[in-house]
Amino acid sequence: MNRYPVWKYLLIAIALLLGALYTAPNYFGESPALQVTTGKSTVNITSATVGLVEDALKRNGVPATAVGLEGTGNTTSVRARFASTDAQFKAKLALERDLNRDPQDPDYIVTVNLAKNTPHWMEAINAKPMNLGLDLRGGVHFLLQVDAKAVLDTRVKGVQASVRSQLRDKNIRHAGIERVGNAVEVRFRDAETRAQARAALAAQFQDLNFAEAADGADLKLIATMKPAALTRTVEEGVNQNIATLSKRINELGTTEPLIQRQGADRIIVQLPGVQDVARAKDIIGRTATLELRMVDSTVTPGTELTAAIPLNSELFTEGRGAPIVVSKDIILTGDYISNAVASFDSNQQPAVSLDLNGDGGRRIRQATRDNVGKRMAILLKEKGKYNVLSAPTIQSELGSTFQITNMGTSADANELALLLRSGALSAPMEFIEERVIGPQLGAENISRGLHSTVWGFVAIAAFMIIYYHLVGFISALALAANVLFLLALLSMMQITLTLPGIAAIALALGMAIDANVLINERIREELRAGAPPQMAINAGFKHAWDTIFDSNVTTLIVGLALLIFGSGAIRGFAVVHCLGILTSMFSAVFVARGMMNLWYGRKKKLTHISIGTVWKDGFTPNQQQATQE
């Protein structure tokens, strides 16, 4: 009756073992560290960078406990760990001085942060410590306002260019195209041509509304964006900014950033562990744009430029392809590139394959049709400065899909493909709120939250043991297992723990012990009714389960509602709350029953249960005690 099959005991043992294993990384703590990341899109972090960091630290007499590469792709960085914060800040000054040629335009960014001391074998099985939120670890909080007018302005400019291109392709004559506010007006000489243009444009542009008007002798066709298209344009602009911000924030070295949308045109950025607000704002606000221009073959710059630069050309001296003189006319920008991947050309040499949108394909065809055999420069503009990424030769007329060859190495091809894909912010953003939370405040919040949870657990365990004796002790063990499972899930899922999350853990303790109280009182009722101890245990768990299930499901519904409709701190509370409900049901019913079966189920002739005093009508307290013991 009260015996589990062996597989159930093994399941409990495995669950407890995994819970202990995935909770353990939270006890190893963190060490002061520096993270070295690239300060420019043209500077790569490689194994050679590790050597540069080690040499700089040795020259300045700053010992590091470990230096190595971390991350992959565009998130690669060099992490150096130190024994104390004094060594950490001395190393920061030394690395910033030795690694960067120009302090005002650094090649590398050195960020102060904390490195987790989790053993490598634990990280290999994805056993990592919980992420801590801003209120527990300290850091910076930004609220950014996206310039929705700039997003719409860019979109309307694109519509104007597309309308002109479409009319040209359809060979429809017009008397001029101009922009008036957020509308595009096209003038015509006769109604028949206007009707023909309207039909052609309406078939091509589903997001535009068209209206006809007259202005003296001219007839006008007015194109405006539909309200749904305007809303979608702003949403896409905000989403593109969020995606771009995610890539940029990797350069700050924080592994737990929070980037989320708030309202229609605002973005929240939280960077736990980062204290340098100026540097964070600089990187978040960075703009990097790509331009394709023709090389001016009439001038060949050398180490000393002797020839005069033509009026419509300019000289660039930074980058792999520099020095070079290129035309000021821009053929194409990164906005027209829909995809870029590293590949190989027909000779199996590294190359980059590009896919352009419709307007981009038309522009590149027009530019390369008469320039076969000439060179085209690919420029990256970042922080107001240009870098020449490459200057390949045009082999044939290019279309919407083409390759950039002569890339040198596969690493160079991968780098250029990444830059072409990443693009720039779709619209400017304004910092409308910023806050800095010091690490001391975060440490104090952790200390208070930990003490409240620990003392709450101790008080509950003491009450259960005093009131329910040995059965209460089993309930306390089940409660400890519940905390273990909850912490393990938070660590496995890499959920960011905040102060409201700690409150949810404390609440989970109370809810978990409530299930054990229901079970224990139900067992007492069965004993009070005269049921044998073994039958009372079985009936107690069986009959209490319905009540436990109903109460937890209704609470889970509320938690899911908070999770779906809440945001920020409310959402963080809801995540921990919902997980706590699931772990409490498992530990209070399955784990507690397993312990009861293990202790009492092996006794064939069980005469009493250590569950405290069972009151019966007509008995004195002394008689009740004698009945149970």
C-alpha cells in the first residue's frame, strides 16, 4: 500500500542529484575581471589579442589569475581574471594605455565586470549560475525614445524613389514628383496618363492609398501610406533598433543584458554589472553605415600624395584597402542589402555573396554596366570616420545577387559578411532616462533577500517539526527539496533573478508547506476516524491531492496572467512564481510521499505515526498522547 516501486525512488534520487548539480554553480561566486572587446568593426578579437593582453599585463607588473578567449563570432572577447579589485583597476588603466594607439578613438574597449568561477566541467553540461538583475547586481538603466518621425521620413523618401523608378520602368511620363509632408505628389499633363500611372503603382504598392487632385492645368496623383502601414513602419524601425542594439551591447562585455520594447516607440536597456555610463551611451548610440563608391582611377595615391584630388573625389587613408581615392557619389548603402553570407568564388577563393532588394539591384546594375574592369570601394563609416574594407574589381555587370571577390582569407570574408548584415540604427534615439545602481546596493538587496528566505525557511521548518514531529521533519525535507528544484530550474533556464523574484521564492515556500499541512491534517483526520496508520497515510495523500491540485491550478492561472500581460518586475515575479507552483506540487506530493513510504512503508505492523497529537472527541490530552505513542 505504502511502497513505491524501485523506479520511483530512483526518479526522486535522480531529481535531487540533478537539482543539487545545477544549483551548485551559484555557490562558487565571482572574481574581478576585465573584458577586452573590439572598439571598431574592422578590428578582430583573435588568439593574438590574448598575447597582446598578457604582454601588456606583464610589462606593467599586474598579475592575472587567468587570461583567455571567450565567446564566438562577433561576441568573441578576451577575459582576464584577477585576485583583487585593486589589480583589476590597475590592469584596466594599463590595457587602455598599451592596446590603443589613440585614446580618443580606441581600437579595443576594456570593460570592468565580474567573471563567474563556475568550473569548466559544469559549464560543459550547461550548469551555470543564475543571472542577476539590475537591482541585485547593480548596473545602468536606460530608457530610449526612437525618433518615429525620422523612421517615417526615411520610409517616405524610399516611397518617392520607388515611385520614380516604377514609372521609369513602365515608361510612363510625368511632369514631376515631389514630397509634401508624408505624401508623394506626381504631376501629369493628361488624365489618361494619370490613370495609367495609378493602375501601375496600385498594383506594385499595396501599402499606399492613391487620390486624384488638380492644380491648375496639371493633374496630380497623391500617394499616402495607409494607417496600418504607418504603424507597421514605426514598429519595424523600433524592432530593427532593438536587433542592432543587441549586437552593439555585446561589446560592453555584459552577459545578461535586458533589451525590450516599451510602448510604441520606446526601448528599455538594462546592463547589469556595467558602471561606466559614458562608455555604455557611446556604444549604444554608435552609428555604422556602409557605402559602395567607384574608385577614381585617375589618381594613384602613394605614401606621399603628389597629385591633386579631383573636386568630386576624396582620399581615404584608413583600412585594409587604403590609401585610395574614391568618388563622392554613393552607389549603394547598407540599407539596400537584404542578406550577405561568406562563400567561395569559382576559383574556390574566399568571397562574400550579396542579395539586394529591388531598388538596390537596379542601382547596382546602372552603376556597374559601364564600369566593368574598374574598381569599386566598400567603405565603413563609423564614429564619423571612414575605413576602406576592400576595393574589388568589377568583373561583369552586377544584379540583385553578386559576389565580392579577392577577400584574402575566409576570416576576412566572414567579417565583411557580418558587417554587411548588421547595418545601422534605422532611426536616431534619444536618452530620456538613465539610472546607475551601485554594486553595493545590489549586494545589500541580495543579503536581505537571502536572510529573509533563510529565516523564513527555518521558522517554517521549526513549526512543522514541533507541531507534526517526524512527519513534520519529512515535510521540512520536502520543502528543502522544493527550494533546490526551483533554484536548479532558474539556473538551467538562465532566468534573470530580480528582487521581486526573491519575493516569489519566499512566497513559494509558504505555498509549498501549505500542501504538506493539508496532507498531514488529512492523515490526522483518518487516524481520528479510527483508520490504521498505513491506511491513514495512503488515504491522507490520496484525498488531499484533489484540494492541492485545485488550489495550485487556480494560483497558476493568476501567475500565467501576470506572465502574459505583465512587464518588467511583474513579469520576473510571475516567472519564478509559476515555476515555484510546479516544483511545490512535485515536492509536496511525490517527494514527501516517497520519504513517508521509505520510512513507514517498510514496517508491516505499523502501530503509530509520529505526527503530533491527534485529538478525538471524549479523550483528554494525555489519553490522546498515549494513543499515538
